[in-house]
Amino acid sequence: MDIVGFLKSQFICHLLICYIFIVSGLIINFIQLLTLILWPINKQLFRRINCRLAYCISSQMVMLLEWWSGTNCTLYTDPESYHKYGKENAIVILNHNFEIDFLCGWNFCERFGVLGSSKVLAKKELSYMPIIGWMWYFLEIVFCKRKWEEDRKTVMQKLLNLRDYPENFWFLIHCEGTRFTEQKHQISMQVAEAKGLPKLKYHLLPRTKGFAVTVQCLRNVVSAVYDSTLNFRNNENPTLLGVLNGKKYHADLYVRQVIHILILAYRQARIPLEEVPEDEQECSNWLHKLYQEKDAFQEEYYRTGTYPAVPIVPPRRPWTLLNWLFWALLLLYPLFKLLINMINSGSSLTLASFAFVIVMASVGVRWMIGVTEINKGSTYGNNDNKQKQK
């Protein structure tokens, strides 16, 4: 291991990175709280400011992937659609198989300049998470309890609120509703058999009601659907902890060129939204067929190690690194100064208190990382007695 790789694996470096993220994140959350006074005066200014503030947080995570771990992200897509990415509102359908698939989705957003304004359909519990969850609240992220009878009205209202959003945004949605595990897959395929639906090998059955409502509410606002499938080369099993350790991964993201499911005509990688059916049942059928095709492309990737499209590496932008360096310079100086003063004081109580804060910060960071881990993820989809495909 070279000296740089050795340093990246050291706990003290992880601690400093996490210190910068936590302190800067809490500062930004506080500033976001202050911006609430703008909402009744100038809602669009509130939104534009919070897009920039959110970028200051989420771009630190992307910096870890792009600059710290040096992970390569290759985009496979149709060159004719490529020039439209980032210049239009879009719904991005993502598979949910990896611990860092959300981070690769953010990387995709960053490369095309929509990271700060990107939206997701997220579980309600995440809204209580400090920094990212609170950031999402001010970004008007759509949260749901995963109980459709309770969620429908709330989700529709939140989506309709985005119709006059002043920035280009991508709405990232994991239609499977939860991360893929063998246990969840087995239960999902039992549901497929009971409903007479074709079984999938590499995906869970999509939960169609959330997608249908998203399409319904954002019609005439969103221009296209990007059907995206993420994989990692050489059977890599990426983790957020691996990224933090500076481990380099090789991601392939396929925004696929499809044969349109309903009319069997060739289409570009982006699917114009007007081609997605408005009727809820027809939209559900459309999505199920889309996932059957995703499954076939996934099998092809496992067989050949590549996708049937043009590989493009979008240029890495410097802003994620510059943002992180700004916060590092701003926050590390007072930290080191405080540490030196504490050492010079010679007070065992002061040093013990500082050590306690370090330990608690480490536990907090490990907890946040644990949220992304598959074996500690949501149990949603594990209970076949409560399982209902939406």
C-alpha cells in the first residue's frame, strides 16, 4: 500500500472528515432554519438558496466518492440524449442493490449540475436524521410512511408543490421500495407468483402506486424518464465504509436505450414522459414490463461485463472538492487550536471530556454509516403477511 492509501485508511483521517461533515452540516441546517422567514415573502428565493445550501452538504459525500476514493463512474447511454441531461426535469428510475447506490445516483446528478436540487421519495424515518434528513426537509423532499392509505394524500400534495420549482431537478425513485436482499427477493417472487406476474431474477417487484402518482402529479413539469441501472465491475461489493477507507470502485451506470414497451418502437435513452400511460393500471403494467426488461439487461451485464450502449465518462467537476476544502480550512483551524490549548492546560478533566466527545462523535458517524448497510437496512418487504405490492 502506498503512503496515500495508508493515510486514507487511518481512523484519524476518517475522524477529521466526519468532523468537517457533521459540524458544517449542522451549521448549514441552522442557516436553512433561518431561511424559513423567506418562505412567505419570496418562496422561489427560499428554494434557490436552499438548493445551494443542500449542495454544500451532499457534495461532501460525492467528494468522498469522486476525489477521496477515486471511484470511476462510467455512463452508458445514447449520445443523442446525453446533451439533454441536466437541462430538463426528469424522473430517474434506479435499481436498489448496493449500499452506495444512492451515492452513485448523487454522483450522476453532480456531473450534470442538478445535485443541489435533486429530489427523492424517501421513508419518513429519514426526515429525523440530522444533517441529511433535515437538509431534505428544506429541499421539500417527499417523505412517506410506506402505508399507502395514509401516504397518498400527503405524497400527492408534496409532488404538486414541485410543479413551480424554479430549478431543474431530477426526481430519483427506487421503485422496488427497499434494497434488494435474498430474503426480500424470495418473498417478492412469491407475491409475483400469486399475482400471475413474470418473476424477476435480479430485482424485486416494483411498487407501482408511488411511481404512478409521481408521473400523474409531475406530468407537464417533467420531460422524460431515465431508466437507470447501476452495477459494479468484477463483482465488487461497494460500501460506504470502503469509500471512507479510500477504496476505489468501478461503477457502470446504464441509462438505457430501450424498445418502448407499449408500441414496440425504438427510443432513445430518455423516455418522453408523454409516452408513460396516465391510467394507473396501465402505468402499473408499463412499469412491470420495464422491470422485466431491466432484469434481462442485468443478466446480460453479468454475462458480458458491459452494457449495449456507448460508454461515456462525464467530466468530473471541481466544485465538490472546492466546497470540501473551504469547510476544511474553516473548521480545522479552530479544532487544532482548541486541542493545543487543552493539551497546554494540563487538565485531566478537560482532556477526558475531549476524549469523550471524540468517542461519541465516532459512534454517531458509525450509526449514520450503518443506515446504508444492507444487513442493517430496512425490514420493509421481509414480512410476507404484511407484504403488499403497490
